[in-house]
Amino acid sequence: MKFGMLIDLRKCVGCFACTVACKAEHATPTDISYNKVKKYEVGTYPSVKLKHLPMPCMHCDNPSCMEVCPTGATQKQDNGIVTVDANECIGCKACMIACPYESRQFLSEIKPYYEGQERTPFEVYMQKDFQVGTVVKCDGCIDRVREGLEPACVQTCITGARIFGDLDDPNSEISRLIASSGAVPFQRELGTEPSVYYIF
Amino acid sequence: MSTLDWIIFIVAAIVFVITGLSILYNMAKGGHHKTNLTDKFVWGINTQIFYALSSFGTGLMVVMSAIILLVGTEFLYSILQAGNSIAFACVLSGVIQMGIDLGKPQRAMKVLFGKKFNSPLTIDFIALTVLMILSIIFIVGMGSASLAALKIWAYLTTLISVLCMSTHTLLIASRFEPGFRSNPFHSAETFVCSIWSGLAIMTLLSLGNPLTEVFVKMLLVFSAASLIKGISSVIALNLGKSEIHTHKKAFILLSAITFIILVIGDLAAIRQGGLVIVACLLTLAAVIVEKGASVIVVQKRPVIPAPYNKFDPKERYVPSKTEIGYLLFSIALIAVIPYGVFLIGFGA
């Protein structure tokens, strides 16, 4: 089994609901976002369009971040999801240099969202596994996936632009859609074999 | 030791202690991470100086090994010992700089147990540790060693030093753009700069010695190599339509000035004195600038290609006071260790 994601950029409206759902699911500290959405322009003035490119971790089959990790903190799980073990990470940031998708962030501080206020009890509880001085990234909502649920970003997408499923199963919805739409991974020429496909 | 030597030692030791204590205070107060590093600039001035100092150290060790293999013990042992203690101080100080940049430096030993021998950081960690052990062996145990023992030390040191130079290329290589836009000369530049800086330090140490002339000529050859490698990488970057940053231009300029100074000195038969010292100092400055180009400028380039990076914030990296404090600490350490070695009397 190899989990993957298909993002149909024709359906993405740039609502950032995926980003918010991800933050709510993981209670990521300030300045940390596992699910970034990049804005870009197409066309030339006056015929210009603003478009969006959601950029979760690509959970590559051949992850360059895992290759350079000196302690083995970055691991690829049996289901294809790439994870970081915060207890093993030394914060060398070699993986951040190696990742061609800017999927990783360094957690330098856990601070409250509003200056002068303490973190809420919810934040304190949810952020208990975050370790300052380590590198963090999208974990593909691995806990949800193990329970048979979809990742939070997929479940929350209002236009159904995100499809999650088993890439190894040729009959899964994601495999059929990839085959029929000609979806491709982002920067596939780098050879990292991402598990996230896009319909541009 | 003259009065001046003592003054330098005491000033350096005071700077070392004060900056060390202030670093400890900063760490206790706010953790290890009071830097201006961001998710874009993940490695900053401390990593740049790590590269520069390890370049000086490894280059010096290769030059020392070459001296031992070429002329054996005829060369003044005290100069070799001075070179070795400076190399040790450079490598140790560089390692501390790198360690400071870690998010969890207290877990650094996990690198050894990770068994990830594909990771450049693992190889670097092991190679630098072995290099420091070899250096300590030279400091304490090579005074009365036979030529055969010295040669074995030189073989091992050359191998490990060159391994370090290679891994320092690999550490940054993963950030280079693929194919046509990459810089094929980066590895050669790292190697040449390392030997070049090692030769510059050895030349400074051996001023007044008959063998200085050989070092100055070698320095001339390596400044030519640095100049040509710098120009080649600019041509490669131009071909790939990549931006040529100020660091690269400054490196070429410094290499060119050094080369010209050394050529003038050679034609005028000047083997010693101010001109040679200037050339050596320019060499060290050029290598520090080159490391800035390798570490910091490389990170300026967008990771995500256009047009997707259009609205990315344009970030600048300016080192924080803490990072500059770390830098002072390492410079003071480089002054303290060699003087300490001579005070104890290993160089006698």
C-alpha cells in the first residue's frame, strides 16, 4: 500500500481551508504551517489570473530529506508516508536544505498566538509532542489514516480538489483519475518520485 | 614567549571566556536558537565560518602531510607543530560553530548511532573527529617519532582531510539546481580553496625560513587555480542564466589581486615581508568570501521555481548578535589553543 494525493488545481479556489484544517488538526505553533498554499499569476496584463498551488509534503518515494538525515529521524513508513521522529532529530537542518519543496520548517520557539497572552489549554495539550530545536513537517495525518480516515486537508476541501487514496491499487479512485487526467507530480524531473500529483 | 605573545594569549583567553560565558547565559535564558536564521536561510554565518575554518584546517593538514612526505624531518618541527595546533584549533572551532547551529546540540552523538553512512553529515562528523584525533596525536606524540611513523600519520591525514573537503561539497550539493543551472565547479573550488588557505597559513608561519619560497610559489599556483575556477563557475552560471552574486565577484577580485601580488613579488624576487603577508591575508579573506557564496548566497535562490515563487517574501539574512558572539568565541579559541600548545611546550 502506498498512499498518495491528487490535487486538481482547476478546482482549487484558494480558500485556504486546507491550511486552516491542518492547523486545527495538528495545533501547529505560530509560524509553522504543514500545508502551505502558494499564490501565483498566469497570463499577461490585462488578462491576468491569480492561481493557487497547495504544497503539502510530497511524501516522496525517493525522499532526498531522508537520504541526508544523519540520525535516521526521517523515516518512510510502510504506507509511503514520510515522518520525522522528534526524539531523534538533532535539528541540523540538512533535510531543509535537501527538500526541493520547502516542506520542512524549523521549530525555533513555541509562542502564544497573541502577545501578552498565554497559550490556551488546548494548545498546550496539543503541542506537547512538539520539540523546540527540531524540524517539523506534514505527517500525512498518519494517525487519521491508520484509523481509516482521510487527512484533514482532504476531508475539509470544499471543492473536492483533493483526492486521497492507494496509489498501488489500480482500481482506486486516485489511480483511475491520475491515469485518465494525465496528472503529474510537481518537479518530477528531480527524481524524488513524489506521491502528490497535480492536475494543472 | 615574548611579552607580546603573552599579551595576545591573555587578551584572546579573556575574549574566549567572556564570549563563552555570554553564550552560556544566552542559551540558559532563551535556548540555543536566538539567531536570525529562518526557514529560507537555515544555515547562516556560523555555518559559513565552519566551512571556512574547516577549509583552513584541512588544507593546513594536507600541506603539513606534503611537507613530511617531501622533506621529512628536515623541516623545522616547531613550524609543523604550530601549523598542526592552528589546524586543530580551526577544526575544533569550526565543529563548535556547526554544533551551535544545531537545534539540539546535546543530541549530536546520535549522528554516530544513526548509521546513515549516505548522509554527508555523518561522514563529516566521523572524518572531523578522526582528523582531530590525528591532530592530537601529532601535538602530544610526534616530537620524537621516526620518519616512518610520521609518514603513516601523513598518509592518514591526507586521506581524511580530502574526505572532509569532499563532504563539505556534498553538504551543500543537495541544494544546487539540477542540470544546466548547477555549478559544476563547486567541488573543485572547495578543494582548491582548502589547499590554498592551508598554504597561506603555512607561508605565514614559515616566514624567515628557507622553505618559504617554495610555499610562496605554491601559493601563486593555487591562487591561479582559484582565479580560473572562480571565472569558470561564473561562466557556468551565466550559461545557466543564473544570477552572479557579489560574493562570487569579490572572490574573483581577491583571487586576481592575490595572483597579481604574488607574480609581482616573484618577478621582483620578493620572497618575504609585507607583500607576502598581504597575499596570505587576502587568500584567507577570499576563502571566507567563497564560503559565503557557497553557504548563504546559495540559499537566496528560490527553491520553488517561477512562477510559483512570485509572491514569496524577499528575505535577507543578517546575523544576530548571538551569532556574532559565537563567531568571536571561535576566533578567540583559535588564538588560545596554539598559544596554549606553545605555553605547555609541545612545540619546543
